[in-house]
Amino acid sequence: MTTTLRLLLIEDHPLFRKGLRALVTAEPDMEVVGEATDQAEAVALATALRPDVVLMDLRLSAGNGISAIREIVADNPDIRVLVVTLFEDDESLFAAVRAGARGYVLKDADEDEIIRAVRAVARGEAIFSPAVAGRLLAFFSTGPRAAPDAFPDLTQREREILDRMAKGHDNGRIAGDLSLSAKTVANNVSTILGKLQVVTRIQAVLQARDAGLGRD
């Protein structure tokens, strides 16, 4: 039996919201369970409806999308947020990811790309439009050196694992590099996310890169 993805649309432009609703409901395994146009309504509906994926614009009629993402993820860490917006600047992109967004696509993306993004985020993946993905790659290739006291709450082992996460290594490679089991690495990654007070791996990586980890 096919599992239906339950979607919440947060979009204050009526015409685009109508088009987005038509796009996703044309898929046999997707349904829209609610719609909102402002931050307060978005947060309330996310908690009440518990959708699988929230499709979030960053510009709302009241409040803003970044704050809405942060509140939704803090209150409902199992909900995945996909940003669908016109904004492709670095500030909006990194603010959304730091707030807890799992994906970021532009409104001018083709229909197939948006549907693929919804499915990827629902699976727990991180996905970005090609137009903004390059900015993430550029960020990961530059940055300051780590301060000696960065992440004082982490153990030495956790810091080593976070450093390798910031280099883009997956759990399997980290396990091999440090002669650990995959389960041990996974447990350490969960602990790291908790100590950094984030819910996604990419949020942890952004914090690590900001602090200068992940660079030889």
C-alpha cells in the first residue's frame, strides 16, 4: 500500500499557492492537509496537523519564513521543511538552513524539480536547487580557522567526528577513518546534534564550518 505524503503549504501569494497545490495534488501519493499565509498560522497548523513536509515561502503576509521554520522545527522535529522561494541570496539560503530547512528550491524551478525535492525531503534527504547549491559548495571550500575553544561541550572523539562531517564524509567513511563501528559513529552524530541544539546534519556542518572545522 502506498503511503500518502501529507503536505502543508505556507505561501501568501494566492496565485502561486493555487499552482503549487495543483502541482502536488496531481501526484497520487500527495495530499495538501492545510494552507497558511503568515507565521503564526503556519506554526499553529504545523503543530495541529503534523504534516510530513511543510513547503515554506520566506516572505509571508505577517512574520517571516525563517522564524516560522525555526519555530516549527523546534516544536516538531520530525516535520521536514522545504523552502520554495524567489530569494536566492546567500543570507536567505544560510538563514533557512540554520533555522532547520531540509531543502531549498526556487519558484522558477521546473515542476519535476519541485516534486523531486518534496520526495527527497520527505525521505530525510537534503536537497537544493542547482542555482543555490553552488553557494553551499563555495562556503564549504572557504572559511576561518577553528577557534581553540570551539564547541567546548564536545568530547575529543565527538570533535573528531564533527570535523570529518564538516569535510563532507559520511558515517561509513568516518567509521573507517577512526576505526569505529558504523553504529558508534551514528550514536556520536546524534549526540553531537543534541549538544549543538540542531536537528539536521547540515545544520551541524554549517556550525562546524563557521567555526573553521573541516579544513586541513
